[in-house]
Amino acid sequence: MKILVVGSGAREHALVTSLKADESVGRIICAPGNAGIARDVETRNLDSTNAHAIADLASGLEVDLVVIGPEVPLVAGAADAVRARGIACFGPSAAAAQIEGSKAFAKQVMDEAGVDTARARVCGVMVEVEEALDEFDAPHVVKDDGLAAGKGVVVTNDRDEALAHAQACLSRGGDARVVIEEYLDGPEVSLFGITDGTTIIPLEPAQDFKRAYDGDAGPNTGGMGAYSPLPWAPPTLVADVTERVLQPMIDTMRERGTPFVGLLYAGLALTTRGTRVIEFNARFGDPETQVVLARLASPLAQVLSAAATGTLGDLPPLAWHRGAAVTVVIASKGYPENPLTGDRIEGLDEAGGVEGVTVLHAGTRATADGIVTAGGRVLSITAQGESLAQARKRAYEALDCIGIEGAHHRSDIARAAAPDA
């Protein structure tokens, strides 16, 4: 099997790493990739936001399967363009990807599917925003209706901050909208479901850390770390969410004439009133993918290909490695507001030599003088261990090997779940 992976982050590096371990895969190409991915597989230049460029590359390479990592090309119709060339694609159509592209659309589908979520109001002008903030009271949850690279949500007790974020979202003009929601208490969980539009197979749950600094302080980011499994989660969580959330959403999308094929990501809150959906994404999440795929023992290519070709129901149950996985993200100085790039990265080989550790690249670039930073989130240090404590210890041991001037990371990833690490 020849596979094209689209994207350039640590999520795509994790996908490539897992696909390489599948004996059914003969060749992997990643476009555009990054410096770390280029060490492992062939890479090609590509504007990954251009749906037709993705389809042209897939057709020219004569691949058997295209796996689209980021949300932007999916919302832009990349999966549609690839399928129009007769090539199997893991990723939803543009119409189905609106589950992430528009939070208002997602709320509408959840309502039709009978899925429990936060009460919300969709606002197009500031007067409506002020009324909604009054209705739901603090903490205030303000979400950009469109794509925002994981940084479009503000949760705050400060009404002025909530109003300022709403104003910034609406200032784009056109059909810009914001969604004001009631706050959902309780711990958050990420649960992925791989689907062919009819059958959906849940993966193992993970928890990620969105805030930039220890103790969940600082601004929202694309994610600063993750771990799996979740020893504190109810043992019936995956089965319950699959039955009450994932399957109803897939059934409703199909009935609406927009079947969802690919990865449906449910962001959940385990509230005092039961499990509620915070949001849906239309692709593998980052950094949760890094830990979930590290634990997956089943051949990934076969699972993704079955989803893309409508045969997911024919697969045996997924197999999982024992133990746990922890990912810690190293970010550039100034991330997320104003990340600096071009700083040399030291210690990559030393970090990768720590037992159980894989160094997954995100914002990196190769130069004549070595590998340098090229984005906000630079590396995902991903460690496996027999226990969560061991995985956490290995991740931070490897992280200590890395040198990037001014870089920062959180020191508390999985600490509460593995206090003895």
C-alpha cells in the first residue's frame, strides 16, 4: 500500500510513525512534512491548504490512500477533491467537516442527534453577546464559530475579557459569529472514533492540556501535552459515549446526506450532571494522537483504509499495548502569542535514546547548521511505559536532553494522575 499523509505537525509525525510499523505499507510520502518526518520518510513540498494541489499530488504519486491530518484542508474540501480522482481518502467531506468548521452547525447536529451538550446561543452582534453572557453567567465561555487552530475559545470569569474576545471574533466581518455557552464543570476527556460513515470504532481516551503554563494558567494553546489511559475515568466511559454520542452523531450525519468518513473527535466534560460534549473536531487531535497511537497495537493503515473504503465493520476488535503513554510539548519562546523561530535545537538524538521515547517533530526545519525551530509548538516528547508514572518519568528525562533557547513546556503533564512519577 502506498500512502500520502498530508500535514506538517507532530500529529502527522505520529501518524507516519504508526503507519511505518504496518507491514502492509510499502511507501509513505508526507507533504509538506517537517525536519523530523523527513528523517523517516519521503517528503514533498505542498500547500496543504489547497484542496486541488493535494488531489494533484495524490494522483501524480498514484497513491492508494490519502490521510489528511489538519482541519483546514478538510473544511476546504480536500477529501472531496481526492475522492473525485478515484483515490481512497481518510477524512470527511467539506460538508461533513463543518462539524468542526462551524460550532453553530455542530450544535444543530447535536440537537438533532439528541446528544447532551452545553446550552448555547449563537451571536452575530455584540448586543446578543451581552445578553447571552447575562443568561449563562460566569465562568463565561466564548467560542469563535469558525476555525481558530485550537485558540478560538476563551473561558474566563472576567466579563470584559469575554466581551473583548467576542468583539475580536466578530470584527472579521462578513458572516462572523461567536457561540456563547454555559460553563461545563468537571474534568475533560478526548475520545476519538474512526468511522466509515456507518460503523464507528472508538479509540482509547486521552486527556490534553490546553493552557500554556503549569496549573492551567495562561492563554489557550493548541495543546501542551497529553496522556493515556485515564485511571480516574469511569470504566464504562468509552462504551457509553460510543452509544450515546459517537454513533448517534454518525447516524444523524448520514441521514442528513452528509456522511462522515474519517476521525470524529469528541471533546467531553465529565460534569456533575453526567457526560456532556464540549465540541467536535473532524480530525485527529494534537497532542492526544501522539499518546493514543503510541498505545495502538493494531495495524493503523488497515484501520484507516477500511474506514476510507467502507469496510470498517469487517475488522476484528482493536488491540492495544499494555501500559501508558505521555506526551510533553516543547514550545518556542513567545508561544502562543508571538512565537520566535530560527533557534537551533540541541539534544535530539540524546532525547530519542531514552528508553520508550519517540521525539515527534512539529515546528522544525532543517538547515545547513542543523535543525531549527519553525513554529510555535516545536516537539512532542512522547514516552511509553509500563505505568503512567514510568511513562511520565521517561518523557521528562528525555525533555531534559533538549536545548532550545527561550523554549518553554509544562512540568505538570499527567502529574495528578501519576503523583509518584
